[in-house]
Amino acid sequence: MKAAQDVILKPIITEKSMEGLQQGKYTFKVAKDANKIEIAHAAEELFGVKVAKVNTINCRGRAKRVGMSAGRQSDWKKAIITLAEGSKTIEFFDGMM
């Protein structure tokens, strides 16, 4: 089993992800090979919360150009973690609401 820090890589802070904070939904960039069970265990271990549900989305990397050279950013995976009803919030996001 992977370490929790290798599963959850970083939080995603956008307008849309901030709207989900009131419903207890937190958005993270996660390892591409992580499944929902590993993501839930990692969130519970790192933040000390109770996870109710995990939704995952595979995101394609954007096409980028620099002059004549064309390339793509790498693909990545996004996870939306919904906390259980009686669970506390994640402290990192508390100042952003």
C-alpha cells in the first residue's frame, strides 16, 4: 500500500472547488494510479476526517505550443472527496471560505 502523501498530491483551488466547501466537498490532485479506496484512506489518515464518498475524474493534459514546437502537458487525476455528516472540516481550507 502506498503512503498517504504519495496518493494525495496537492489541493485544487478554483472558484468551482471553493463552491463545494459548503457541502463538505474538497478537491485534490491525486496519483494517476490511485483508486477510490486508497484516496479515502489517505484523506482519513492525513486530515483526520471521515470520508463518505470519493468521485474521481481523469483529466487530459492541455495542448501547448512554443513557437514551432507543439506538445502536451501530462495527464492527471482529480478527486472530489465528500466528508461524512458529523466529520470536522479540513483546516487547510478553513481560511478560504
